[in-house]
Amino acid sequence: PYAIGFSMAVALYVATEVAIYVWMPTLLADYEGSFLWLATYALTIFFILRAGGRFLGVWVLKHFIWQSVLFWFSFAVFLCYLGTAIFGVNAAVILLPLSGLFMSVIYPTLNSKGISHFPKSQHGAIAGVILFFTAASAAIAPLLMGVVSDLFGHVSYGFYLATFFAAVLALGAIYN
């Protein structure tokens, strides 16, 4: 149950994350607001914030219990997506890159805690199970977002699906 639980959480996280680097450039392609430079470099800014956020994560995890950190950071990602869903591309240009800061903590924490719940002799097998769910979600989630976007006629609908994934991840963190 632990392996499946952590693997499902990882799958939800990956489904949320891939929306950024697969579909965010398409979502922001028609942006014409005053932050055009931000829209142009949104993906790079996302990855910079995600990389820098690893250091924030080290500090936060040192001072707070990991379950609380996982909830608050998952909830912050959900709020970034919800703000995008409600306020559209004008909010997305800021909120989606910002989500990288909060995402930076989630995958390493889930992966580490998922593996560490098992004896060392099983770490390799559990890591393999978690990585299977990572790869499956990275392949299936963008496809689902594309299908939903095509079905309803705009890429924003794929982001509604990603918002749902982020909500379920945050709810899972509450449960944990």
C-alpha cells in the first residue's frame, strides 16, 4: 500500500508538472499583455525557480515536518493552477512559472519518503515501481491534456485537467 500510495502521488505530481513544459508554451503563445518578456521566458523561469527551490526545500524540510511541507507546497501549486484556470493567460504568465518554486520540493520528498518506508534490501525495487509511475504519468498525462484540449477546442481545458491533478495531489497530502 505504501508503494502504491507514494507512486500514485508521484504520478499526480508528474501529471501536474508536465503541463508546464509540454503545454504552457502553447497556452502562452497568444499572450499579448505587458509581460511579454515573461511569457517568452516562462519555461526557463519555471526551471530556474524549480532548481533554486531545491535549496528552499532543504531549508524548509529542515525546520518543518515533511508531511506539512508536502501539503503546503502541493496546495501552493494547486493555487497557481487554480489562479490560471480562473484568471486565464494573464495570470498564467506569472503563476505557472511561479509553481516551479513549489514543485521543487514535491518530487524529491515523495520519492525519498516512498523509498525510505521500506528495508534497504527493497529500495531498488521500490524505486523502480515509483519510476514506472513517473514515466507512465509523463507519457499519459500530456496525451490526456491534449485530448481534452482538442475535444473542447482550446489548450486551457488541458490546464483544467492539470488543475484537477494538482487538487487531487493536495488532497492526498491532506490525507497523508
